[in-house]
Amino acid sequence: SLLTTIMYRAFQNADHVRQLTIPSSVTTIEAEAFTNIDSLRTVTFADESQLATLGDAVFCDNVRLESINIESCSLLTAIPYNTFAGCQSLKSLKLSDAVQTVGQGAFYNTKSMTEITFGTGLTELNDDWGLFYNAPLQKMVLRGVNYPFPRDYNLPRDIILYVHPDLEEEYRSNNCTKDYHI
């Protein structure tokens, strides 16, 4: 039998873990499964990952997490509430084309994150809890053809937005994004 689910808080506070490799058979990681692991530096998803569901705050408060290859999770459609909140060493992140929605506070207090790339499937960024609060973003790549900002956003003033050419005019004219570099 293959591992398909990593249970709620399965590795919470497991300070001896420096590196994780999630097998391709895993389809679900429940809430807070890998939270607050002070020594965790790297998370790798195996090739052909079958991950489709993340619970809330799965990687929350891993202050030394520097690298995660979640872009390879081609079945994952949502990044839920507080997924990477408090991952203070995470500098950049690329999400797969399958990701459609990003939940509240997903990147809250990611103090080193300067770059994020969203795939073509993105339809909504939820900012009710400061999605990018305390993240010094310099570059945001939005490869999709949907405008994902439902209302005003608090992005750093000097951020550069790289957007799909078909949406450039919408970004330049929308009150939420018209003042940013596009």
C-alpha cells in the first residue's frame, strides 16, 4: 500500500527534519502537517506528484524553509489559508498552472520573498488577511488570462507586475493595479 494522506499535524514541531521529499503517491496533506519545524530547509515533491489537496497552514511558521518545488504539483488547484505564512526564509516561489485560487494570508509574513510566479490557471487572489503582508515583493509574474484581484490590494509600491499581454490594458486601467509598474 502506498502513502496517500499525510495526517493533521503529523510532523508539527519535528525539529530533527531538515529536508522533506513528498512521494508522488500523496494526494492529500492535511492542515498543519508540517508546521513549526525549526530545522526544515527544503521540501521536494517527487516527479509526477499526485498532490491535489492541501489543508490550511500546511507549511506555516517554518522560519528556515528556503526552497519548495510546489510548481511540480500539477493537480493542486488551491493554495489555502496561511499555507506559507511565517516562512521567513522563502525567497521565491513558482506555482503550477493548475492553481486557481490563493487563500487568505497564504504568504503572510514571508519576510524574504521577493519574487512569486503564478501559473496560467489563476483566477483569484484573496487578500482579506493580508495575503502578502510583510513580504518585500519586487516581482510578481501573472501568466494567466484572468484578472485575479477582486478588490484593492496592498502590494509594495515598487513591485513590478509581469502580466499576460492580453491583460496589460486592464491592469493599467484598474484602480487596484494602475499605480504599479506593469
